[in-house]
Amino acid sequence: MKKEYEYAIVGGGPAGIVFYQELVKSHKTNIILFEKGNELCSELSTYGLFVRNHEADEKTKWDFLVDGKHLGSGIADYFQKGFNGVVQYSEIKQITKTENIYQLATESGEVYKAENVVLATGARLKQIDAIRRLPAQEFNISSFSAEDLKKIDFSNHEIILIGSGDKTLLKAARVAKHIEEKYTQIPRGPITIFVKNKFADHANPDFVRDVESYVKKGTIQIIDNCWQIEEIKLNENNLVEKIISTDSQYQIKAPHGAYVGVFIGFEGRWPKLVNCSVEDFICIGDLDLALNKKKINIPGALLSAEQRAKEI
């Protein structure tokens, strides 16, 4: 395989594949795509979670992704089918800019050169420093779906959701409904939401209304004075027993501790950069949406990739 290209696409998910195919339509052929997994779309479980738990409001040609029929592996099959571009299954660990050429170093030490780099590396949920510092992660349920949260024994556990946007409100309302249906006697405050001051300005008013109704019933409680978290103390089961902030602290009431989910937005992912910054690259998909503080969703990510490729 040669090692000098006009375009190097870092990330072999749907956005990277769509971008590649659009470049080919524009008669760009000197392209390589890097995928860190063993196959294209190796991380599509997150897309399956999205399909199960959300409804997209965009009506686009990508509607098939959110019709409830295409879950993780089905979406992967769709994008893998018929793709015959140049793929290198290696993780890019570092990108270095030398004059006007980018050098992409793989995990195995190989170096590829490209005139243009496209980052389709996706985005991840933000965490808070107090959680990053902890060695144990059993308490962290940030990636749990609402269905997963329903499996928690709320007679002995609490959940704490940190954030004030739609993701937090939707999860809280769905789990609160489950608690009211399952438990004859509802534990006081089994769901706690930490907000900075209030619910996010862009929050769905229907979600806000649902959560407020459960607050009145005591199934959900809102805490607005524990936002700047400095320390999280765990019990012997690696579940949360106390959260300490700059202004106050929150003591877990449930006998076996609490789980925590952090939903305060997304942050981009990219390799180590030398003599360059993320602004030097073409960013597409979830990464593009995260950098521009837009809502992360499948149709939006794919439209981002398609549009950026057509602009070239």
C-alpha cells in the first residue's frame, strides 16, 4: 500500500464512509480511510442505543436509520455494503504538520502522508474531573439507556443525573414512570437531577413538564447548589455515598448507594496533534456537531459529512 494521499479520513464510521463516497463522486480518488477497529463502523452500538430511545425530528434521506428497524449491526451492514475504498485498519495516534503536509502516525509506528486530513473521529459525553480521578467506574452509568436504568433496585439505590438538557430530562421522566408503576411505596427522591441554575434554555418543554410533575410527586428531586463538584466518595461497593461541591454536599439516602450519570454535553475526540490544531482539518459527523455545540444525532452527522464533501 502506498503512503501518500490527497485526502486521509480518520474514522471509519458512517460519516467517514459518506464523506469518502462523496469525494469519489467528485472524481477524487487518491483517498485513504483509517479505522481503528477490525471492521468499518466498529462502534455502531451507540447508534443502536439512539434508535431505541429517541425519535429524530429531521426528515431526511437518512430516515431509515431512525425508523426503529435498523439497530447497531443493521446500520453497520448498510454502510459496509458495497464500500470498496482504500482502508487501513490502524488507529492514528498522532498527526504532525510539516510545511503543508500532514504525517499520520499509526499505533504500530507506520507513517502516512496526506495533503488534507478529515476527522470523522466522533464525540463522547463530557465527564467531570472528580469522576475522571476515580479508579473505579462501576458507579458511572453515563452510557446507560432508560431501559438499562429501569433494572436498578430503587428500594436500595438512587440515581443521580448531572445535567439539564433533553437527555437528562427524558431519562429521568422515563425511569420515574417505571418507578411509579413498579413500586407500591416510592422511596423519597430515588432520582436526583443536579442542574447549574435551571433547566437548559433549549430543553424540550414537554420533557420539562414531565419532570416537574414527578418532582411534585417526590419521585424526582432537583438540586441546584451542588454543581461545581470537587470530590465524589464511594462506598465499599464502589457506588456513590457522598458528593462534595464548592458550595455544599449531597449525602446519599439509599442504603446501598447511588449511581451517577453525567450528561453535560459532548466533547470531540482526535489524535495527538503536533504543529497543528483541530482547526487545520475538515471535521465531520458527530465531531463537527460537537465542536459547533449542535445536537448530536444520526441524520445531522451524516448530512454534515455529505455537505462538507460537496463543498470541496
